[in-house]
Amino acid sequence: MSLLTEEQIKKLKEAGVKYPTVNESCIWCGACVAISGEDVFELNDEGKSVVVACDSYENKSVDDSISACPVDAIAWEK
């Protein structure tokens, strides 16, 4: 799940920037928001985590969020 638009995803891919994705198994525990912050993840109206648009996800503790996710809902996309 993502707040990223198709156009933003296209630009990230063209620039070779990897970005996180969240799948439907998210249980809205909020660990990713607590670890990486609201500039990377936020909880939507359904309480599910979504990826926020960002120029770069480096140095944003995304690997730590991936490791902390209890249902393996977060992964890197290239």
C-alpha cells in the first residue's frame, strides 16, 4: 500500500531509487511509523501502513522497519 502515485513510482524507478512497499498483510501495529517516522510511513484511515512519497529512502531506518514488522508486510521495491 502506498501514497505514491504511479508517476512518482515511475520517477523513482527511472532514477534507480529503491523504495519500500507494504502488502495487505499489514496489521497496523505502527512499528514502521515509530522506527522510520511519518516522512516514510503513515497509517491510513483503515489503520494500515502506507508509504509516503520521498525523494530518497536512504538513511530513513527502512531496513529496521522491515526487520521489526511482525508479519513481514514491508519490502524493498526496485
